Amino acid sequence: MTHPAHGAVTLTEIWRGPFLESAHQGHAVVCDATGQIVESWGEPGTVVLPRSSSKMIQALPLIQSGAAAAHSLTPEHFALACASHQGAQVHTDKVGTWLDAIGCADDDFKCGPQESRDIDVRDAMIRAHESPCRIHNNCSGKHTGFLTLAKHLGAGPDYVNPDHPVQKACLEAFERVTGETSPGFGIDGCSAPNFACTLHGMARAMAHFAAADDDSAEALLHRAMAHHPDLVAGEGRACTRLMRAMNGKVAIKTGAEAFFVAILPDQKMGVALKITDGSTRAAECAIAQILVRLGALDPNHPEALAYTNGPIRNWDGLVTGHMRAAPALL
């Protein structure tokens, strides 16, 4: 297998005054509706783990199996199934209601407990001497989707086992939309298998979502994400901020270790990118600049500028430098 750094190009730069202090390298691919590469940086054939950027693919069987219709799921449910949420009250309340509706409880989750990333919730729980629950895990929406599908299929409780019908359905969907046979999987932070593909394959999958018919499972999912950006991530997060800036026209999703994807229905294009050193800040900058490049994000929108040319401040509030998209993306 090719080392992920092989052929990588600089996508994000960190400047301090007049000096280039750091540079983040990676790979990025833009595909059209036919799955062909429109533009790329680095090596499109790099094998990657898309991590949470693949959640909309993992949610396809939830709809295509009939489970979503059987349980009267709404766009809010679909957004949560695709979410890496903050664990804010809006997230845990809605996931909790969904969990109750399918007759499950926190103990049924196979994702581990995670401290809420919402500062107010976290601090309140610390003051109350309360321990984080599994519902606070950023993947609890996806796992409620898995539990819903498992119930619909009459399958057992170990829904994260790679041999479980839920994960077999996820693999089938993954290989179908990426157009590739996955070479394997890693275990994700939430204990579910995360299937590997090439970066080209992931961009092809996102373009497939972008070009899908309006009444398809793919369209239901990407519209739910774009129309409920607060549920997909949370306040202050790049996914939420940038989707709001694009007025519900584009769905984007981050993944751990500096992965990012975008689904652009108007352009019928899909984007996938990976920063090889795992720097989230660099992935956020690069995806924002690619969205600007493709005409989906206004280059002068304050949220765009915050990521494509964001000021770096010291503890006294002085601007000491900038994070910028590298010349290759301009």
C-alpha cells in the first residue's frame, strides 16, 4: 500500500509575520456526476480511511432497507445519523427521543461514553458530579441509526461487529457508491468498522450523492445535512458554519485525522480531501478554499475568510499571523 504522504502537495500554509512557519500537505479530488476526476491535488489513488466523512454512506441502508419509513424518520433523524455532534442538549435530546421511540436505552449503544464537547453541558455535568454517557458520544446519532436498522432486520445487539447484517449492509453501500472493492477496514473511534477506499473513490461517492434523484436516499441524506447544519456538528464547528454560509445548498462533513468531503448538488460534483499529518485546521482551510474555487462558497463571506485566510492571534489578542490556503488551491 502506498504511504499516504507519497505524492502529497501543500494545501494549507501557516504564516507568522512575513515567514512561512508551517505547511500542511495532503491530497484532494473533485469528481463529476460520471465519477471522473475534474481536478485533483496529490495522488487520487491514495488509500484512505474516510472516518466520519463516510457517515452519509453508512446511513444509506437505514433508508434503503425500509427501516426509516417503518419508523417514520424525518430529516432531523437523517441529519443526526450523519452527524459528529457536539453532545449539546439539542443533540442529546433529539437522539434520546429517537432512542426511546425504538425501545432502546443508553446501554444498547456500542459507542463508548464521551465527554460533551459543548462547554456549558460539560461544565454543568462536572459541577453535578455526573459522568458522560454514551448518548454524549459524537457518533450517537449514527449508532441510533444502526440500532434502528438492526431492529428492522431482526438482527442481534452486536451491531458494530463486521459480520453483523448492519455492517454488511454498510459495506455493500460503501462499495456500491465508491465504485471500488474495499481493501479492508479500521475500527473507528466509536467502535464501528470504517471501510477504506481510494480518495478518488470517496470523491466519486460524493458526486454520486450530488447527482442522485431528488427522491433518492442519497438526496434525502444530503438535503437533511445541508438544511440542519446545527445537528450535523454544532456551534463554532466548521461543518455547521460553512454549511450555513452556503444557505443549505451544499452538504459537507469532516472526519477524524483531517478528512473532509463535500456534496455539491447544483454542480453535481463531489469532493474528498485528506491532510496527511491529521491536522483538522488544515483540512478546514483546504475544503473552504475548494468550495470557493468551485463557486459554492462566496470568497468574501466572513465564514469563508475565517477559514481560507484566518487570522492567528496570541493570548493578548494580537494578530501574529494567518492560516491560508496554499497557492495550489487558489
